[in-house]
Amino acid sequence: MPTPPDAKKIPKTDVLHGDTRQDDYFWLREKDNADVTAYLKAENAYTDEVMAGTKPFQEALYQEMLARIKEDDSSVPYRRGAHFYYSRTEKGKQYPIYCRKAGGLDAPEEVTLDLNALAEGHPFFSLGAYSVSDDGNLLAYTTDITGFREYTLQVKDLRTGRLLPRTTERVASVAWAGDDATVFYVTEDAAKRPYQLWSYRPGVMGSNLLYEERDALFRIGVERSRSRAYLFLGSGSFTSSEWRYIPADGPAGVWNVLLPREKDHEYAVDHGDDGDGDRFYIRTNGGGRRNFRLVSVPVDDPRPERFTELIPHRDTVMLEDVEVFANHYVTHEREDGLIRLRITMLASGAEHQAEFPEPTYEVSADHNHEFITRLYRFRYQSLITPASVFDYDVHTRERTLLKQTEVLGGYDPARYRSERLHATASDGTQVPVSLVLRRETPRDGTAPMLLTGYGAYGMPYPVSFSSNRLSLLDRGFIIAIAHIRGGGELGKRWHDAGRMMNKRNTFTDFITVGEHLVKEGYTATEGLVIEGGSAGGLLIGAVLNLRPDLCRAAILRVPFVDVIHTMLDESLPLTVGEFEEWGNPKVREQYEYMKSYCPYTNLAARAYPAILVKTSLNDSQVMYWEPAKWVARLRALNAGAPATLFKINMDAGHGGASGRYDYLREIALDYAWVLRERVRS
């Protein structure tokens, strides 16, 4: 083995609540320091040298995964106004091309944005907002060329193809008024918190500041209702929300507060007409109804006293979303981790559910821009079924498959099976697990397994399809997802049970799942690889400190591992807002609890498994220095930890490479490392 890098130590001492902490690697935060760059490059060089023998295999994996992808492809067109919009990809090009056709699908194609042209000369490129005025003439869009998620707003005249001269930096969200001349946008502060609402008329100098959110716990966003009748401005923290509204045809009007913010009350709003007049449809968890209920209220008198309850609160069902149309509404409801769709007719109140056939799956809304329609478009996929776009007729209940993502090379879903099971935590909690494997894969402990998890922010881990994953499944791997506490699989209380002073449940749930899968013969400890990204990287870092013997190897992607220092630095993006997720270390009790699991703080001289850590230099959500410090300290405590590799993308952000071919090469490295560790075991 080559010699791993050895980062120098520059001790920095801090005292909080009478507790002294010494951080030898605080200096790695200095992004422009030549020594920092040299250290990161040394880690990349070490990884490249260790993995040099796998280069041909990485290329073979890349070609294998690429061969499953239809490189010349297009999305399902959707109608908005007088045009049909879609995107397409061309072989050899990294990014999509956004297009539209006027009147019908037989009309000539008009390219609205070619992301490949916009990305030229930039190692990273991302499209944020893409919003067209009602008359179809002006396109407001935002782009990021660094990976730091700092988006720049531009407006393009689609009649001439000309870019209007003005650009606006640090834009988080965009919406058009109904006059085809006014665009609303939200800008970020120095800590990347969306906090100011502006309006301006393209082609006219100057902007108007309409609202500033002064509470650092809250972030704002602007959007337009599907009915096109209203504009909404949402202010939200992790536990509370507040919405303002104006008629879309009156952009100079006053933004009225719908329901004033209050502690532990989250709500969301949409607009429709039930036949007796305009109403707001509000998904609310006020009054301790944590999983939300649905109410409606007259637009002209939206006081809580006028609420009409449409769907009551249910302890075991999470009301995740509501989409209102002219004659019906669709709710997304999650029970025991699985999404179902409920369709309710506005006039009669008649309702039914759309059923789905597999034991574990994912359903999400697709493009539904038309307000007056009998069709609801959704995207369905599972660990076995590729992403499939359906139109669902809410009257006949007939679903029409519009497109299923092609998997080239003879993919046959019948060769695989998915399962859903539960592991029992020490407190009796049943933790759901989703997994997929080839039908002939034995259940005798000999199969290797990749176990992943997240468990934060109340976000359910998506049970989605990946053709790349076949490169592991076809080599005998089982892929498993632990739906642990802290996520949203079982509603708000599932989230509550894995955040703040309950955070350790997230880690012990994951350990429980790993032990259960070994006990049931799905894999063995020496065949288990665990992985997680971002907050899921915190999960894996904490688990490695608690149970380094749980697995053979671990992958940490852009991991949030330096919890104490990050949550003490209120200048960083996300820190203040996330006091309601992790706690505030300036509060002694919360500091002590946070310190008990912080992956960086709890590193020690112990027998860790093989580890692959990945990050990006321009990550704005988890700064590159968190994994850099974690790896440096791990090496110092463990004689260099030569089985730990650290790979840094020097040109990307939180999601890694932005181009589809570059991204595949990153996955090829990951899989080559996983399979190499499998052979070494």
C-alpha cells in the first residue's frame, strides 16, 4: 500500500459550557490556503494510486452502465398554455435540451434552452428555476456554474431568442404574475437563506423589495397556484409556516397573511372552486394534529372559524401533499411507509384510491400544469420497475402508460424480486426495510449487501429504480434501504422520534436493521457494506463509532460529520434553521447530547472497516472541510488508516458531478471500490 497523506496539526482550543475542545484540523476550513489545496490533492492522489489496479474495471463498469441508458431520449411532453414542453438528450452530450411545440406535437420544435451550450467552458452546470410567462413569450430561468447553489436569474425573450440585459444573483425561486410583465423572485442572504421577495418588470430598470423575512429560522419561497389565480409566498422553518397571497392579476397589490405563524404549526395552501365560490385548500397540522388534516375556507374570509374539514387527522396516515384542480383534488397519503393516491370530486365529495401492485414502490406527481382536466399525471417506480409516467383518468379510473424509462441490454424485471420487512428495535419499534435482489440469490448469509439509510428532516427515503444498481445486483449483491426514525416514512411522529434529543434512535435503528438482515441470512457481517450521504453520512459516521464491527466497508458521501463546529457557526448555510432539527449547542443540554454522537468528536483509535469518503469542493450544504477534517483525524488516530480513501471532486457541489457521463464515472469508481472490498473480504 502507498503511504496515506498526513495532515499537519494546528491546534485550536474552544471552551463551551466549561468543556474544552481541541480541534487540530480547523485550519482545513481555509479554502484559499495553498496547504489546504495541497492536502486535498494528496488525498485524491492517494485514492487514485490505491485504486490504480481497478482502472480497467472502472472503465468496464462505466461502459456497462452506459450501455443500459438510451442516450438519445426525450421526456413526456406536458401542456402549459398554448405550448407542449419537454426536454431531450442527445448522445455524447452531458445535459438536456429544453424544447416546446406550439399548438400540437406535430408542430416544429423550438429550443428554449440548450443546457450544453450554456454549460460550455464550465466544469459544473445546473439549471434551477424554469418559468414561462402566461403568454408564452418570456422565460425566467436560473443557473449555477460552481456547484455552490448560487443561482443567477436571467430572462429570455422566446420570440426573438434574445437575452434581456439584466441578471440577478443569488436567486432561490421565481414566479410570474398574470400580467405577463411582472416577475417575482426571492434572493438569499450571506448564509444562503432565502429571505427577500422582489418584483420587477423585464426591460424596465429597478426592482421593488416587497418583503424581508427577519427571523433567521425561516426561509421563504414564491410560487403560483395551478389555477393561475393566486401567487403565494411561503415562510417556513422546520416546525412552523406562514403564507401570504395576492391575486395573480394584481401584482402591485398587498400580500395578505393567510394564517399567522405560530409555534409547532405547519401548513400549506392551494386554490380552487368547489362550486360555491373560491376557496383555499389548507393542509394543516395545527392543534397537535402532527400528521396533518385537510380543510377548506372561503378566500374572502379565511379565518379558522370558517374552516370546513375535508379529511380528518389520522394517527397512522401522513397527509403529505394536496393538489387542487378545477373539479377534483388529489392527496398523497403515506401509511406504513407506502404512498397512496386519493382522488376526491369537488362537487359530490365522492372519492376513491389508486392502487399499486408491488410490496414496495414510489409514487410522485409529474407535470400537472392544466387546471381544467380529468387527467392526473404521476410517476411510478420501484426497486424493480423503471420510472414510468402515467395519465390517470379520475372519472374512469383508467391509467395510461405514457413512457417507461428504457433499460437497454435485455433487462427483465422478472429476474428480480423486491421485499418489504421489519426489524424490531430494542424499544419494540418496528423499523421498515425495503430490499431488492435477483431471484436466485441465496438467503444463506453468503450474499454481499449494500445497506443505505438517511433518517433526517422528515424525508422518506425514496424507493426508486436505478439501472446502475444492476451492476451490483447481477454480481450477487442485495440492495437494502433502512427506513429509520428521523425520516418521514411513518409520518411526523417518525420524524420527531429521530431528531433533536431523540437523534440517537436514528443510529440504533440502522444498527438494528443491519443485525436483523445478518440474522435472517440475507448477508453476513463480512459481506455488509453500509452507505449514506449528507445527513445520511452523519448516520454512517455515528454508526461506525458505535459499531465499527457491524460491516465490512462503508461509504460516506458529502457527510455531515462535524456537527458541533458546524452548528456553532451561524454564518454557515443552514445552521440557524437547523437548530430545530439537531439542536443548538449553545444550549448546554443540547450540546452534551449532540457531543455524544458527533462523528468527528467521537473518533477514536479503534478497528474501523474499510471506508470510502466522497465530497465536493464547492458544496454549500456540507462544507468540504467536514469530511476533510474527519479523514485527517481518523488517520491520525489510527496509524494513517490506510484502508480509508478520500475522493474530492474539485469542481462540483453537494450532488457531485453535474454532467450525466461524469456522474456515471463517479458511480463506476464507487462500485469498483465496493466490489474490490468484496473480493478482499
